[in-house]
Amino acid sequence: MGFTLSNQQQLLSKMATGNGHGENSPYFDGWKAYDSDPFHVTKNPNGVIQMGLAENEMCFDLIQEWVLNNPEASICTAAGVNEFKDIAIFQDYHGLPEFRNAVANFMGRVRGNRVTFDADRIVMSGGATGAHETIAFCLADPGDAFLVPVPYYPGFDRDLGWRTGVQLIPVACDSSNNFKVTRAALEAAYEKAQKANIRVKGLLITNPSNPLGTVLDRDTLRSLVTFINEKKIHLVCDEIYAATVFSQPSFISIAEIIEEDIECNRNLIHIVYSLSKDMGFPGFRVGIVYSYNDDVVNCARKMSSFGLVSTQTQHLIASMLSDNELVERFIAQSAKRLKARHMRFTMELAQVGTSCLKSNGGLFVWMDLRRLLKEQTFEAEMVLWHTIIHEVKLNVSPGSSFHCPEPGWFRVCFANMDDKTMEIALSRIRNFVAQYKEPIAPRKNNRYWQSNLRLSFQSRRMDDIMMSPCMMSPHSPIPQSPLVRAT
Amino acid sequence: MRMLSRNATFNSHGQDSSYFLGWQEYEKNPYHEVHNTNGIIQMGLAENQLCFDLLESWLAKNPEAAAFKKNGESIFAELALFQDYHGLPAFKKAMVDFMAEIRGNKVTFDPNHLVLTAGATSANETFIFCLADPGEAVLIPTPYYPGFDRDLKWRTGVEIVPIHCTNSNGFQITETALEEAYQEAEKCNLRVKGVLVTNPSNPLGTTMTRNELYLLLSFVEDKGIHLISDEIYSGTAFSSPSFISVMEVLKDRNCDENSEVWQRVHVVYSLSKDLGLPGFRVGAIYSNDDMVVAAATKMSSFGLVSSQTQHLLSAMLSDKKLTKNYIAENHKRLKQRQKNLVSGLQKAGISCLNGNAGLFCWVDMRHLLRSNTFEAEMELWKKIVYEVHLNISPGSSCHCTEPGWFRVCFANLPERTLDLAMQRLKAFVGEYYNVPEVNGRSQSSHLSHSRGQSLTKWVSRLSFDDRCPIHGR
């Protein structure tokens, strides 16, 4: 009953009834298509291949072998059961010391031991998702803002803004200079905020970048540090893809930059990390807040009560990441396999005249399909996207979901599938591109267009992009997991 | 410009309260039966360490689940990748079955209405984010778990308005108290969105009566607000009267999905107390309201349960032989342990509220206060921490309206340590107060100091006329 419904709605918070979670988005289409028709190499070879999920499945064999050979790391096996009680009781939000040490050790090694990390600054969170929200809660009040260069991971809108009341202000980047962040763009975004009376508390960067797959060079990093010091705002560096860099130029962490720069106010520097991408463990919810600001460490640690890492998992990770032989082997193999995958992908695409942004990290490529757009508009991008989903049967992510200012770019993930599936995906792309030498026009009576999904995308301005619902989170349903089917 | 947020700058996280300070003192000087026999004995931590042997022996016989295996095959990769915020279906099924079993199968729960969260800490905060806007309020009966100040208020901006419960009726919730709290909120211009109760109660160690539950339901129905029942201690109700869940009362009153109040009654659960697994961060939200479930599910992204843990516990809780045995043994051992504490306290001339649940007793030390004030309570507490070397929780940290009550935990330490604690307490009381054992008869005596401390004469306030009916429940 209508009256009852709105009555009920009033009884809930604005947060619960609003759209700040970003999941009521037209981009759900891609997921729906995949969910209803998921590819399987034997059971459903014509299904939709999932290329919208930035997951790393490249090195599970190494980890699985290690787990088999190190049963006590799983505490609850016969070999480790006598540790069970101590682990199960331990709820100190400082975390197991061996866990923090192992993570600090791993983070250092991923950066070629060019920097070391202080285990006492390692603070747990519920994945990087929890880490970002915690950082926002620590640094900003409702109504404050963070500057974020576009294109950026769609989950940021929810992670930094949903329950915190913080807003994100895009910093313009485009293909004219390979989407590099320029001082001018930063200043422009900052000024825009000032004029609108919005208080900017920080700048958020993802390095290596999602969705670009590129790393920031030393000069850019230095200029960012200069900028935030001048404006006295925070710098939050999401380094979640740090270990996915597979070729030159090498990854430079913000930790390295501030070692070199004695002028930088370290109280402004914070790193978000996680094992979800580098190790491929999103299910284990290992998020890390690493801050050079003692007050932030203390506050974030108290907030970590809302998203501590299960001690069962802390124990496993502590054992795993203290095994230096495994760590070194993993880092090397992961880079090697990602490089091979990336090379195969980009070379195949290049052969059919499709280019990707030159990249050397991440679990995806930033594919340039602008020439296939009937017109350089986001409406045309959506048309192309629907064609890719429903006809080519690939779930890829359209650039607009990442707040990209230019239509025609797509993020295509390649590390979440085996070689066979990848070859099939590539052949589909090859065939598609060969077929469509001309830009894709919207089809009349296209059965995939439903009126409630139609969007009006007349010349979108930056503000429109900023306000548009973002793509749903990676935590959204993936009912095809065998763990779901198995029950 | 303030560099950090208000959340970070001011101490609304509540961790400067004595509840946490006691912990800190313990950390500095923890008791150890070999290495530090004079250290502080921790009795301020509501943990359940009584039944680990049952879980350990199960694990030894069932190593697969912990070893990332299922039916002999490694499922490491699938688990490592599983981040679906709907949770592992097998685990949610096992959880709702366990919750039903704890309630004697008088109610059943739908796994689709269960949302997994990183501990009850996260569940409670998430509920508030879903049900209230900043500046609104929830009513909570006092005394209550100190952590609520952080969990419910800190980042949500929501206020807690206390429902004052007193010793005069064993701290039960009354209609008057509910109304007064509601009006107090209105006076402060706070819109009340719901009532949050803990049943069984922390810190009282008692289960709610059917009458109280009926009262609460009528109240929230009448006011058109929510009722959240934190049932985290539901598996620790070790003696009669038996635990009655709010869900059971809904059923009693024929409130089904067609009634308005049905959608406004919610439950919080966790495995931290019943199973003694606080480290594993397993909490849950249960709601009959689809919108709440949907919103809470999305919010759980900020604190999901590790898939590794979901898998292990799904195997464990699906073993009905284990759960049946565990629930029964847990009750038995808790009952015995509580009896030991009560008798130890009696030997020290101290009585407590008649409890039938939880991992602690609500202890009456009013007769040991210099005056009927919270200052006196703090003085006594400090003596107990720094001189007697026991960490217990003062009632003021639980927002109790009457000074002199303390929460003393009994399930987080070996029996011999509990005995030692009681001996220390008895010695302390004997030395400072010269009070004979409680034997049910009214007594009075003079109290005096010794040991070169202040020479203030302590006068007994043993007036039993207005004392609560200790054995009333």
C-alpha cells in the first residue's frame, strides 16, 4: 500500500532510502546480462564473458601449493589447532603483531625494498572499501570534499561519500596527454570548489591507476606533494595495485617520494592498501590504512573496530607473508604472468586496429573505441556498450561509469580468467571490430532498449558526470560463484 | 582550518571512559599465575572461554573446513575470490539454524533476511545508519554496554537517550521509564527513531521477562518506532527463567508480516559471546523489513566477514551434533561458574542481582561506598583496580543511575584465578570494612581504614529497607 510504504520509508534514514550507495545505476545492465547468461567454457560457451571485474586469478597455484604445505597457517587444522583458542579470542584492534609485521614486510618488498613500512602504523580495515571510508571519516566532515582525478574507480563515490557526507570533486584529465594529472587541472578543480564554498580536505589518487593501468612518474608525484603542501590539504594514495606493475616504468610509491622530500608535511600523507588485487584475496577482506599522521593512525585504529580482519585470516596472512621465499616468488611470477597476459591482449587488439592506453600495471586495459562511436557522445558510448554486452557477449565497463570526460573508452579486465577464456574473448573482439568498420548506430526497435533504462545523454558537462550514479560495487552479487551454486 | 574531522578531533569515540581505562591498567600489569602472580586479574572482559575444548576437538576431527577444502577438494581460490555481500549461503543457513536452535526452535529465521557484518560492533552501527539520521535519537535502558556510545553515536551523529532503570524493581524496564525517556528526547528536540535493548542484558546478566517484551512492543507500536534487540548473549541463558526472544513475542502476539510492527522489530546477533570467537568478527543483522535488509547489505561492504571464516563456521555450525552438545555444555559450565562467583562474593559480604544469563554478574557494592555518589564509586573502583588488582567495570561506565554497582565477569578466566580474585576481594573487604559474610539477615557495622591511609571513619550505609529484592527474579 502506497501510504504504508512511504510511512515505512520515513522511518528509515535518508541514507538507507537514498541512492548514495550508487547501485541503482543503468550500468547494472552489464551485470544482469552476465548473471543471466554467464560464460562457461564447456557448459555455456556462448555466454557473456566477465571482463568487468578487476580480479587477479593469475597466481592461485602458487598460493594453493603453499597453503597445502603449511597447514599450521590455517590454525584450525590438526597441526595448528592448539593455537586456535588464542587466535579466536584475540580481538585487539591493534591486530596480531605478526600480521602487521608481515604486511609491512610485504609492502616493502613490493616496492623493491626501496622503502620500509612501520608495523605500528599498519591499521586494519574492512577491505580497501572500509579503509577509504575510514580515512574520509578521519579527515573530513560532512560537506567537505576530496579532489579526485578522472577517470576514477566508481566505488569511491560510495566509499568516500555515502555515509560520511563527503563529496568528490573531479580533476579533469583527458587523452590529450594520456590522462596525466596536471597542476593546472588541480588548481582549476580547487578553485571551483572554493567558489562554490566547498572546503577541500584532500586529494585522492590511485597509483597505479584504476582504470588506466598506468603509474605516476616522479615529477607528477612531486608536483602533487607540492600542491597539497601549499594548499595544506591531505594526500590519500590508494596503492592497491602496487604489485601488479609488470614492466617499466617502475612503480614509485608516495612513501619513496616523501623520503626524498624533507619539506613535505608528513601529517598530510596517507596510504590505502589491500590484499584484494595484488594477492587476489578480495574474500579475505584485508584492508590497510597506513598514515604518517599519528592522530589519524589513532583515530583510524579506533574506527577499525567496525571492520577488523578476522584473526583466522590475520594468522594465515601473517604466516604467508612472512615467508620471504614465497613472497619474492609470488611478486616475480605475478608480474611475469600479468605482463604476458597484457602483451597478448594488447598485441591482438592492435592487430585489428584497436589501441589501448599504454599501460604497465593493473588488471585491465583502457581500451580506445572512440572510432566506433557514431558521434562523440555518451549516448553513443552507451549504444556501443550495449552492443558489446548483448552481441559480442563481453561484460566490459564503459568509461562514463568511471566519470571519464571523453566518450569511447572502456575498461577491459584480463586477469580474472584462464588462457582459454581469454583467447575466446579476444577472438570475439577481433570479429566484432572487423565487422564494425563503421561507427555503431543505435538500432530501431532494439529489444535491448527498455524505456526505463533510457538515459538522456545530451552533451554532458563535467557536473553531469559528477552527479550521475556510479557503477555498482564489486561486492554486488556474483551468483555464479561455485560456492553459491554448491548449496 | 581544523586538519582532521570532528570525529577524529573530539573524543566521542568514548574510549576515554573508565571501562577502557581499566583495560589499559590491566595491559600494563596483567596477572599471570606463574610470571606475575600479583598482577591485575581481568574481570572486566565479557568473554566466554569455557567451551573451547569442544570446538578444538571438533576441529581436530574435521580439518577440512579450516584447510580450505570441501569434499576433499581445495576451494582456496573460490573462497579467496568470494566477496559477495550476500554472504556464503551455506553459512547463513547454518547461522539461522543455530539462532533457531538457541531459541528452542520456537522461532525460525529466514537466511535471506540475515545480513553478515564484521562483529556486532559493525551490526549495531549499521542499524543506526539505516534507521536514523544525524541528530535523531534512540532510547536505551540503563545500565547498558559502554561500547554503545561509540558504536551507535560516534560516526552516525545519532544521540542516545537513556531509559532509566533502577534497583527498586531489579532494573526492569517500566512503562513510566519508557515514557519519561521519550519525553526527555522531545524536550531536547530529538526525534526518537527507536528503542535498542540488549536481551539477555549486558551488564545485568538477566533475561527480559515476557511482560517487559510486551511492554516494549506496545510502546514501539504506539509511537511508530523501531525496536532493535541485541541478542548477542542469547546462547548464554543458563538457568530459568528461559530466554525469550523478541521474535517469539511477535509470534505470540500474532504480529505477522501483515502487521506494521513486524517490519520494525530487528535483531542483532554475533558469535563472539555464545561461541567465544570475538576474533573472527562474525556479526549479523536480522530484519523483517526488506528495505532495511537491502540497505544493510550494501553497507556491510564496509565490514564483511572473511570468506575463510564463513567457510569454517558454516561447516562447524552445520554439525548439529556439535551445536546441540555445545549449547547444553555451555549452559552447564556457565551456570556452575556463575555459582562459584556468587558464592565467592557472598564470602566477601557482597551480593549481586540474581542473574540467569550472560558472562558476568551485576554486583552490589553500595554498602562499600563512602557516600552514595559516583565519586565514591570511582574511589572504590580505583582501589579495586590499583590495590586489590582486579579489573571490574564500574556501573557509571555503563550509565547506571545508581552508584555502587559493578559488573564482574566470570567466564574469561580459569576457575583457580576466579577463586584467587575472590580471596583478594574478601581480604580487601575484611581489612577495610570488617563486614561479615552475607547470610540473608540484616546486618550493620562500622567501617574503618587501616594501613596508614586516610583516617576517615567509614560509616556503614547498610540500610536494607530500600534494598532491591535480590532474589526477586
